[in-house]
Amino acid sequence: MKQAFTYCDKDQDGVMTAKDIRDMLSENGYFATEKELHLIMNKFDKDRDGKICLSEYADELLPKIGVL
């Protein structure tokens, strides 16, 4: 998971921005719309600071353990 985060965090500042995500997607042949980037940021950026840190990224991707 950290490898995938680091791949997207090209400037290695410890966070992903919408630009980082746009660049990573376009490098892989997918050209996201502004709406799609906004949806991604809303899903991952829990503190709404415009950046996705590793913990926000991991929290969204790791399975949630529910109480039955």
C-alpha cells in the first residue's frame, strides 16, 4: 500500500494532491475529469485540507472491521 502511495506522491512530500492523482492517472492512460478528481479527493481527504496523507489513504483502502 505504501508503494502505491509513494508512486503517486511524485514530489515525495508525504501527501497526494489532486494534481498528483491527475498526473498518475494520465501516465497510465486515464484522463480524469475535474468532477472525477473532486470525487476522489472527497472520498480520501477526510480533513478536507486538499491533501491526502498516507493515513487517510490507508484508512480508506483497508477493510473496516465492523461489530456484529
